[in-house]
Amino acid sequence: MKNIVIFCLTAIFLCSCQGLEVENQNEPETERVLQTEDDFKAVLDGAAYQWFNGLFKPEPAMTLLVAADVGTSSWGNFGMREAGTVGAPYGLGSHSAINNTVTANYKGFLEIPYNELYSAATSANDIISVLAQIEIDQETENQYNAYAYFLRGIAFGYLGLLFDKALIFDESSELESLTYEGFVPYDEVIAQAVKDLDSSVQYANAATSINIEGFNGISINKDQLIKLANGYHAKFLVQSARTLAETNAIDWNTVLTRINSANLDYDFVPIADGNTWWFAQFYTNNAGWMRVDQKVINMVNPSSSPYPYPEGGYASDADAVSAQDARWGSSVEHKFRFAGAAPFRANRGIYFYSLWKFNDYESWRLAGARGPMKIFEATEAKLIKAEAHVRLGQDLPTAVDVINETRVGLGQKEPATVADTDLLDKIYYERILELYESIGNGFFDRRRFDDLGLNQFLHLPIPAKNLDSWGAELYTTGGG
């Protein structure tokens, strides 16, 4: 390959759009010389880490767990206490708006995903732009475009899931002319994301082979990339809904088509190295940092595990919860483990308390944050498919089989049947218990089922620091 000297699009982007506050760690200089295909790989592998780093660490993962009443913690770290605090009445009152100011104590859960996701999208965009301008063999172009469009798609996808609006740019954008007025609502951001994922699939299909190694410890081949791109397409369509009404209005036929095209039969699980590649389960599985929210426990055992956690406490429910679902118990092998009294401060609200801890990653945590990290599981794809079948009233036996894989196979609960009128509730139950590990899943699901707390934020606002850089008026989300 001949040497290719380009004017870095990221440099233009940063100079003209300071409000994004993004940093392309692959390219600190204004000009870049790309000499080999390894240079393309380095940029895209860096973007893969930017995407991961912006999502799967404590901010925003733990913040969203508390905001969703899936995890609970009254510690101030990561904005968890602010996300979980409610006014009167006890435990069920209204949430306050996000403190989106430049002087707020906890801003990382806003700034980290915002800046890292834009960095990832910008890095991917650089490569897409270069590939459109140079002479290069078709196979190489197909391989790197498939990777780049996938990264840009999942970056925009999570911007659309997390934030109320975002700025869309692609290889044809006139970056110098971008302004804050160009931000568009989340549904348009999701539309761009799925468009990019479709492009990734097209380029992957045209390639002879693909080998992506940007996600630590694993390789993604052509078939796997196509499955992931289709799977994320379906996931973004489903989880971007902000209300039950929006959920009901989703084009579930398209969801079903995409999830069938994905046929995702493996878990997307980068490997934690205890250093740069690790994720929030290091803290969430520590009983001193976080507990399973009482709302989840009450869902499993409504008869004797009250919600909210009573001000005067209540007797141990270790046996009662375990009797309802075999994933709960007192042993190391249980997904959720009885942990006893919570260590949280009573003056911050006893409704934060819980007797149960997350336990699926306990051995992982004790190993120093090393081992597989579940960020998109085959189980999630199957449950999306099951939900589409139920909502469309098609092939209910398939939906029931999927539900029972975890409901019966892991929970040892009574099997779901095609005659059940609450199949969507059963899917919701399995999603809450089985998919909480991946960033925001519990929050996105509570949101789209109208099951978040009173006046809890539905999405994140653009961070105050970035708004200030744009010269835009500060605003926030949530609150009465």
C-alpha cells in the first residue's frame, strides 16, 4: 500500500466543535501519515476501546443500575445516591432532576459516555472517509469499512439509548459548519446507528474474510460480525423506546427480521485484564458497594419481601426468595446471594437497603477483574425474538421455549405455556434477572415498560461542560 497523508478529520472536528470535547487518542496531531493497513487497524482498535471505556466502567453503568432500581447504593460515588434518592412518601416519592451543572460533584456518568462515544464515532469516521478517498484493493476496503461502520453504528446507538439528543456526522459532513442547533432527537440518532450497522453488514458480506481483534482477548470473524451488527440493530430498535407507548409502536416485524438475521448463538464477551479492560461488575458484586434493589427482590418474592425496604427492617427472606427462584440462595454458585445487613447510611434513606447481593461475578471480582465480560449475550437476542413473537402473536411455542430456557433451566420455576396471558411479564422478569450485566439494560427495560421511579430521568442530558462549550443554555432531565 502506498503512503497516504490525510488531514485528520478529528482535528477539524475538534477545532470547529469544541462542545463535543472529544479526544481521538489515536491521533494527537493535525496531520497523520497512514503507511500500512496496520495503521487502519490501530485507529479502529483504539475506537473499540473508546466505545468500551465509555460504557462498561462504573460510570455510567452503576449510576444506571441505581436509577433503574435494579441495583441499590447510597454511596455518593458515580452519582448513585443522587440517582436513587426520592422525596416523600418514604421510598416511593419523586426523584429530582439530574444536577447538570459545571459545578456538580458527580459529572462522570454524563461526560464519560458522551465524550468516549463521540471519540469512537469520530475515529471510525476518519477511516471511512479515508477509504472513500484512496486507491485500495476491494477486499481491504470491505474489511475495514465493515469494522468502521460497525463501530460508528454501536457508538451512535448508545448515544441514542443514553442521551435525549446527539449530533450526527458522517464522512460527507461539513464539519466546520456543525453547530449545536444541529443536534437531533434520539430517534434520529438511532436511525443513523442502524443505517451504519446495515452498511457494516453489506461490507462484511462483500469481504472474503474478517478478523477483528480490537475487543480484548477475542477475535470476531465475518459470520460473527454480521450476527452482532444485526443483533445490535434489533437491540437499538427495542431499547430506544422511552415509554410503553413507544414500545408498543415499535415495528416488531423489523425487529423480528433483524434478530432472525442475527441468529446470535454466541456471547459477545471481551476478556478483562484487570487493567484497562475491566468493567463495573468489579464493584457491583462487592456487597459493600452495591446490593440488588428491593424492587427486584419483591418481583421475585412479592409475598414476604416488601418494597420498598421497610424503615424498621424485616426478617430474613433467604429461604423464601430461594424457594421462588433457584438463582437466589446462600452459596457461591447462586447468581444472587444472601448477604445480610446492608452497609449503607440510614440517614440517606433506609429504602436503599437490601439483604441481597449480585453474585454472578464474585469469582471474577476476587480474581482482580480478570476473565470474560458479558456485554451482549445470546440470551438477550433470544429474549428479543421471544418478545417480538409475543407482540406479533406469532409462533408462541418458540417464544415459550426461549422463556423457559432460563425460567425453568436456571430458575426452576413452573414452565411458561402458550396459554399464559402474561408472557410479556415473564419475558420482562427474565430480562431483569439475566441481562443486568450489560450497560443500561435494566434501565432501558424499566423505561420502555413505564416502570422507572416517579419522575426519574428517561435519558441523560448533554453534559453542562459541553453545553457551555457550545454556548448553549444549560438544561437537565428528570424531576417533577
